[in-house]
Amino acid sequence: SENGTRCVLSSSSEFPEGFFTPQERKDGGIVIYFIIILYMFLAVSIVCDDYFLPSLEIISECLGLSQDVAGATFMAAGSSAPELVTAFLGAFVTNGDIGVSTILGSAIYNLLGISAACGLFSSVVSRLSCWPLFRDCLAYTISAAAVLAMISDNRIYWYESASLLLIYGCYILVLCFDIKINQYLMRKFSPCCTCFTKAMEESAEQQPLVGWRDESGPLIRQQSRTDSGIFQDELDYSQLSTSLHGLDEISEDHPNVFTMPEADMKRILWVLSLPIITLLYLTIPDCRRQFWRNWFMVTFLISAAWISAITYVLVWMVTIAGETLGIPESVMGLTLLAAGTSVPDTVASVLVARKGNGDMAMSNIVGSNVFDMLCLGIPWFIKTAFITTSGPIEVSSSGLTYTAISLICSVGFIFLAVHLNGWKIDKKLGTICLVLYLVFTVLSILYELGIIGNNPTRVCGN
């Protein structure tokens, strides 16, 4: 620090040098970066739509998961793979605060930005349940408060990082008995809480995924267990059909990915995406096809690895492009980089929201943030418990107070906005979340630039 001005490393220092010099980028080479950025957006949407979500649905079918539990666990873990990689890089490779800054910095975008995208880009109005959103928001508030308390003294001890793992373990335990807890709360609080009353009235009509029970198609065989609430006994509520991607038609194989679409615009897009389609086809087993159906866990893991790799390239290109355009570092971290690292969450949530799976989309949005806290806990615990056992990890907690207030307020605002909107995801909710996100972003940028508060920031060396 110099004269009260905080010095931060440039984001580009965490990535390899670009394939153009700064002058070549300014002379037109930046166009190549934008083309790569758009192609990476296309690639991550293909991975999510063709491989990641189908494998998630088969996993959920085998375990009998409801849509909100599936969204808060497997979907959140897979789409948050880039954050996990980033946290390990920050702890073991760069030895900096990239993991903390990336995860906490993108938290508001995850809550408000992705909710806005789900509402604005979905043509279907999705109904939401009261309990899943309350459960996930409470879990995220507790985990975020724990992280903020840990880094307040700029040191991370092994027992502090272990407590993060314990919190996530308790969260998973609650999910295992989710249905029983939900039913108990609905019986207990339905007389005084209208949202629980509506949930009880609509429980018989609740459909965790579109087409779970299709009158024109075969019913998925019933799976039930009574020792855990994660497996439900009601056929309509517990059985997960994979009709979202046509997987319920077990007797018919899924169309080949190399089948050319009929619409002209889709043909153009298909031709442009043919290289990535071919690469993914050669490296990931397509569990939508009968031959590879039992390989769904391999599909899930490899697609998550691909999502991490694509997101890394995307954030790398966005970082260099922003640096070339002269966008301030603080603005980059709060906008483009936050959105870049959350592309898988955005794509996955929007895809399921467009199918009417509101609870799955919202549980992925909030659940991925809870998983992000675990992403910090795992590398911290490994490093403090097994590698540097002599002392704690040193981290920076600059701007901690504002971050804490922003996180808590964003969780409260998203819950309040959903309640006032009648517990549904539509364009009205999307607009509200977009406005709230813009307000938070503007205030954050003004704070980082030192216009409000006493925390001016500059890039080291400038």
C-alpha cells in the first residue's frame, strides 16, 4: 500500500501471455480474442446441453433425486468445477488470493445475474417451492459467514478449513432427509405461512422435471426407500424421467450429433460448431445413446473437466481483451471475470429454466455458491493439515466488510424478490434481479475505485 491506496496484481498475471503483443491487439488482433470468446460460449453450451445435463438426469434417476436436490448437489458440483480448479491453483500454484477473490467476487453475479438470465431468457413461467430456496439461501448465508469470519484475521488454520467441510457435510445431510424435513415444516408452519400452505396444496401436482410422467410414454420404474428422505415413495414426485433430452424413450436411440438440423440458422451454427462437436464426440461417451447409457458417471466427470478447460480459456481471453480495452482491473473482476467463471452455471440454469424446472435452476444458482465455499475449504484443509503444518495460510481480506454486506444483502434480496413475485420465475423477476445486480455492481465498482469509502485500488506496477 502507498498513501492508503491498495495495490493488487493484474488478473492477466495469473494466465499465460497472449499470442499477440499489446500493440498487435490494439491494431486489430483483439477481434481474434472476441471470436474465441464467442466460440467458448458456444462450446460450453454444447457440453452442458449434450453431455452434462443428460448425465445429471440419469444420475438423478438412479438415485431418485428431486429436481432441487439434484440441482443443489451434482449440478452445482459439475458447473462449479472451474471454481474448484481456481481455488486449487490459488492455494498450490500461484500462492495468491485468486481463489478467494474469484469465488467471493462472483457470488453476487451467481445469485442475481444468473437469476436475471433465467427470467429474461426463459419463455416458460416456472413455479418455485418455498422450502428449497429457503434451505439453500440459509446454507449459503451460514457458509459465507464462516468464510468471511475465517479470513478476517488474514490467516487460515486447519480447524477453520475443516469447519467449512463440516458445514457442507451438514448441508448434504439435510438434503438426504430433505423430503421428511420439508413435510414436517409444511405441517408445522402451514397455518401461519401462506407459501407452505400453497406448497401443500400443490404437492400432488409438483413435477421435478418436465415430463416425469408422460401419458403417451412409458412410466419410469418406481424406486423408493423409506430410510432416507432423498428417496420419495410417491410415483409422481420421486421418479425422474429423462425426457428433457429424450432419454425416456429407452427403446429408441438418440439421434447422432452429426445429424444436420433442418432450419437454416441452426445449420449455420451447426457447421461453425462442428469442430467442437467432433472433439467432444471423440472424448465423451454420449449417455443419451443406449450403448453408452451405463457410462453416465464417466460422462459427468469428463464433461465437468471439459467445462473447466473451456471456462479457463474463456476467462483468459476475457482478461486479455479487457486489459487491451483499458477496462479497470476492479471493473473486470466484478463484471466480465465474474460472469466468465460462472458461464457453466448460467448456461445450465437457463437451459433447465427454459424447460420449466424452476426449483432445479434456483437450487443450482444458490447451491453452486454453497459448493464454492467448499471449493475454498478443500485446498485450504489439504494445505494446512498435510503440507504446511507449521503455520496457517496467509490470505488478504481487503474489502471484507463491503463483501460481507453485499453477500448478505444479495441473498436477502433474491429471497424477497421471489416472494413478492409470487414464487415464480418470469421476465418480471428477471428484470428485478437485473436491476439489483446493476445497482450492486455499480456500488462495488465505485467502492473499488475509491469514489465511495476509503479503499482505492490500483494495479501493481502502474
